[in-house]
Amino acid sequence: MSQNSKISLSVNNWVNQVLGAAKHNVPAAQASAYAPSNIALSKYWGKREASFNLPVTSSLSISLAKHGTNTGLSVIDALAHQVILNGEEVDATGNFAIKVTQWLDRVLPRNLKLRIDTVNTVPTAAGLASSASGFAALTLATNSLMGWQLTKRQLSALARLGSGSASRSLWHGFVKWQAGEQADGSDSVAFPLQQQWPQLKMGLLTISSQTKAVSSREGMARTIATSPLYKQWPQQAELDLAVIEAAIEANDFETMAKTAEHNAMSMHATMSAAWPPLVYWQPESLTQMQKVWQLREQGLPLYLTMDAGPNLKLLFEAKHQTDVEAAFAEVQIISPFGTTC
Ligand code: DP6
């Protein structure tokens, strides 16, 4: 037996153990669910184990309210799943369809095939973590279709198998994903923090909404294998997370946002020291970053974070929204704790 089939067998064993007899429940005809996208303030970059998607460090994110994914599922009489993304059937051999069908084949009885209708309200794979909301919505919808009645903790672990950051997208607000220690990842699950921060705003500066050239999965593996700077990353990530968590509790915007920006810049420095270099920024990303730093020097409390893509996410408080909108004509404002944006 190859190493790969041994590993996937143990993931399958774990899934069967979690689902138990419910794996063979009679499905409803259809079900749907919504999950918000999320942006990490303290990032997940690196896996300690790839088949279960287990992270090297814990991470902490904020969910993007109504910006996320709606997933509808219906049972079809066919030999293969049918994957629809934003209204169009996707190529069954493409990355997205393969990841979705692999996840479904793990959790469903062998002969059950579905039509999966995914509608994203964020650009796919532009560093806006649509895989996070996608797998979270798929997990919630499947739980409902199959009547599994699993706990949120179990669903978080199942969503993680699709994409690590999906483990955090089952909740609104601030969410922490605990790295955990178990080999099967049963303690590598996310949970929501109680704190609300209605004044906190996020601004999206979309530089490009094209699919990224190097997936997070591949990028993480390359960074761990070749970046000499990765040695210091786990220690900094855990420290940043602790500072951010305390700042959220204390409602201390400056400390929270400054640490989030520093965490993102450190992650990107670590990636760019990989070989071949891993640089997700485009020239326009840097132009906008410099603009943020300039505005900050002029006294505007404005910070940024970036994921594995060229887009910027600005962090600021509601009282500065007019200034931010005046400086960035194209900014899309998100209110993570609001009801209207
Ligand atoms: C930079 O969760 O997309 O956005 O687990 O391989 O699917 P996989 O990776 P993914 O990585 C997200 C990386 C990040 C940081 C973060 O969201 O914590």
C-alpha cells in the first residue's frame, strides 16, 4: 500500500468514526446553508500534517458578515457529482471540483451523488478566503441534508479537511482556531470569541480577482521546505495571536490592528524568502500599501492585512470611515459586526 493511500485511509477512518451510523442516513431531497468568509488577524501559514490539514500554529480571524458563500445541495440520479460555481457548471477535472468531490466522497455513502450549487459573494481565490466560506457552507449544508446533527466542533474539524481556514468560517465575529495536538486533529477546531466590536470596519481594496498562481497549500509547503525565515514564524504567530486576543478583550484598536499588520508583513517576508520566491503582491499592491503607511504617518489610524493574494484589507474604526473613503475611491467597506454591510 502506498504512503498516500495509507494516509487517506486514516482520514477516511476518522470521518467514519465521527459520522458513525449517520453516514447512511436517508438524505433530504435538498438543503442549503450560508457561511461568511473570514480574514485572519493572526495567520495560519504552514501545516504540521497535510492530509488532515493540521496547522503548525493557532490562528484568529474575523468573519465578513454577509460576504461569503451560499451553497445549495440536491440529490441527483447520476454517476458523478455536478459542481456549479456562480451559476456555471465547472470542469470536473479542475482544482475546485476535485476538492469539493473529494470532500463529499469522504463523507457520503458511495452511491449518493449531489448537485452542488455554490454562489460566492466574494471573488473566488483572490485572497479573500472564498475556499474558507465555501467549505464551511458545504459542511453545514451536508450536515443538514444528511441529518447528521453533529456539534459545531465536529463540523469545524470536517470543514478543515476541505480547507484549513474553513474551520473558522462556521461563526460570525472573532473566531480562534486552536492548533491542537492530536494526530487525527480532533482537537484542531475553531470556536467563537464572545467579544463584539461594532465600531470595527474592514475595507477591501481589490487589486485583482484572478485565481492565484500558487495555491495556499502549495505555498505553505514550499515555505516550510525552503524558507530559512520559517524557523521563527511559529513563535511569532503564537505571540501575535496572544497580543491580538488580549487587545480584542481590551477594545484596544491600535494594538490589535498594528499587531495584525505586523503579523501579515512577517508572513509575507517569510514567504518571499522561500525558493522559488513566493510573492503574491503586484506593483499596485505596494502602491496601496505605501499609501496606507503615508496616511498613518499623517495621523490616520489605518492598518492593513493581506493573505495569499495581491489584495489589501484595511482595518479602521467607524469614526474614520469618511477619511478612508475619501482616500480610496474604490474601497469596499465591510462591517463585520453590522447588520447592513
Ligand atoms: C494566508 O485555508 O486557504 O489566508 O488549508 O491549504 O486550504 P488550505 O489553505 P487556506 O490558507 C489560508 C492562508 C491565509 C491565512 C489564514 O487565512 O489564516
